[in-house]
Amino acid sequence: PVGNEPGYCELLSDFDNFYTRRLYHRIQDCWNRPVCSAPGAYITLPERLSDDYNLSFKLTGKTHRCLNLGSYNYLGFAENHGPTIAAVTDATLTYGISSCGSRATAGNTRDHVELENLVARFLGKPAAMIFGMGFATNSTVIPALCGKGSLVISDTLNHSSIVQGCRVSGAKIKTFRHNDPDDLEAVLRHAIAYGQPRTHRPWKKIIVIVEGIYSMEGEICRLAEIVAVKKKYKAYLYLDEAHSIGALGATGRGVCEHTGVSPDDVDILMGTFTKSFGGVGGYIASTPELIQYLKSVCIGHLYANAMAPPVARMVQTTMKIIMGEDGTNDGQRRIHQLRDNANYFRRRLVEMGFVIYGDNDSPVVPLMLYYPCAIAAFSREALKRSLAVVVVGYPATPIIESRSRFCLSAAHTREDIDKALDAISDVGDVMGLKFNA
Ligand code: PMP
């Protein structure tokens, strides 16, 4: 809408009026309504009775149960899971929900400190710190690490929280071609030779930022080659493991374990608790000196309320299960189940003739739709078949690379996956999406 037309609002930028953004609100999909259950292998959605896309629902009590391929519940801990429920209940009785203060003031509890020690031990780093939000971890830690006179070299497809942190930092930002160590080397060589701007002044420091698994591509970082380049040029490496920690590696230690890289070769390990751990929040693991420094300068630590203590307890519980410290092999079983599910699902989709992005072993499986106009139709057709899927388009992807991004979980059984594959095959036939058939 423009001018006096109904719905016009000066506060919205012109960009938000662009049709691809408005499109998302119009999609009658599974997510455009409040979910009424845990984000497990299945989710419960209310029946949508209104065509008004301004989130007005008539909740009649009628619900629709869907197979869920959209949540980041990689290891299946997000559903009703006995040990975590007991841990959260106990911590809630001890602390309540909010510690009503930042970690730097009255909000620091014993469970926060214990989680930090556990994260460091899990990752094989000497020290770690935790944050209440993964997004705020990147967006406030990166500006604490570098500023004017420093250079950040960032993968072109890095997550928006990294982009935000880089922009706020004031450092010079350069990008390198997605997951391409040769291009990283070319950018580094050029940057070191010419400095900024057009002088030979060296950078205060150079930080390379990459992700373990790219969440829209399902690709695994070429970490060993990137580490070799960063060592050659004496740069620092910051690795975001939001999607890879817990999900990759024989024991869930992420992309370092998966690629045989020592955690010592990555200067700053970052990750989140929102995916494999079924919780909320983020972490940074590094040297004790750096962690101590961040605790004294990082605004996300100093000025934000601490993570809810029951969450800190919950994440310790799932992390210990992954580490086998609960005395069972449940963690190992989940890691293997996730990998089997992801590889089977990916292989079957390729055999059907779909164009699938990403790597084996990655639980993120993007199926290419290409055309923006296919986004809503794919979502609607999947929902008709009781399948909840995430669809993505511009600006999260290039405009002609719209896709449906599936996330596999250890909570899915082989029967669930076969059911999902049948439904997707059917949608693919209806929409003509089997480009390689
Ligand atoms: N980094 C990456 C790579 C992510 O994909 C995300 C969100 N999915 C975040 C950081 C932010 O984490 P959170 O959602 O836990 O705040």
C-alpha cells in the first residue's frame, strides 16, 4: 500500500513492501499459526479458520497433527523427555524462572557456572562462557573482539547474527566465496598486501568467520583447509557451530571432530543450545584470558539478563547425555539415528530426481524449488498431506534459489521418514519439481 491506501505505514521501509516479503504473510502454511505442542517429530497446529493473514485465528479446539520436518530438534531433546523435565522442574523449584539480573550483577547462579565448565570440557577448550541468546552471542561478541583498524573476512553465506556483529564492530569487512578456502586465501593475500586504505599499514588483527553447517545450504565447512589458510596468514578463526554441535562428529563434538581438526586450531568456538540441546542460548569457548576479557567488555554479557537458570540446568542434562555421563548410550544412539535418518532421506530424494543441496551427514537438507512463486504452493501442498515444512526465499536465499529446507531429527523413525518421502514425492509430481528425473 502507498499514500492514503489502507495498510500504508510510513514506518515500514519501501523494501518491506517488496512482494517477496509480503508473500510470507500470505502463505497459508503450517507456521503461519501458533504451534500447540513441543517441536517434536510431530507437531499440533490449530485449524485455521480465517483468511485474514494478520494473525487472527479462531481457536476452536480443532487441531491438525503434522509430521514435522521444520524444527531444529536434531537430537530429539525438544520433546517431552523425562530426564530434562525432571532437571528443569528441580531447577525451577530452586531458582524460579528468571534470575532477575545480568551475569555481571545478581543474576549469576551456580548452574550458569557449572554449564560453562561443562561446555569447556565437552569442547576440549580451557574456558567457556554462556549467553541467554545465540543471536546475541554473535552480534555482541564480534564487536567485543574487533573494531576500527581490524579486518573481518566472512563467508558470504554467514548467518545474519554474524553479519550484524561484523557491521556493529566498525571493523573493515571483506567476504570470501562461500566455503571456498582458495578464495579465502586470495582475499587474505590481497588484504595483507594492500592494507587499508591503499597503504601498507598492517591490520590490528584479522579474524576469519565461518560456520560448521550452513543452515540454508546444508553444507559442512571445509574446516581443515580453512585452518591451513588461517595459519599460513596468521589470522584468527571464529567458528559458529549453531547447527553442527551435537549433530556432527562421532561423539557430537561438531565439525572439528567431523573433519579431524583439533579444537586448539580454532581460536574461538561459538555455538547455540537451541538446536541439538533442545534449549535456548549460546556459548563461546576459547582461552581463559579471552573469556575473562569478554566477561569484562561484552555488552551481551554485561547488560542482558542471564539465561533462565532452569535452561542452564536443562542444557547440562542433555550435554551429559551426549557425553555418555548419564551412564547410558542414549546420546550415541541419537547421534547415529540422526545421521542414518539424514543420509537415508537425502539419498532417497536424490533418487526421486529432486535437486538437493548440501553434504552427506548434514541434518539440514534443502530441496530446490527455484521459483519464488513455488514457495507458497509447496508449503500448502505439503500441509495438505499433513507435513510441516519450512520454505525459504529472498532475501534469505538468492531470488531464483527458493527452497524448502528440511531438518531431520533423531526423533524421526524410519516409518516417519518414509511417510514424509511419499508425501514429498507426491508434491514433487504435482508441482513438476523432479528436475533431474
Ligand atoms: N548462528 C547460526 C548459524 C544460526 O543459524 C542461528 C539461528 N538459527 C544463530 C546463530 C542464532 O542462534 P539462536 O537462534 O539460538 O539465537
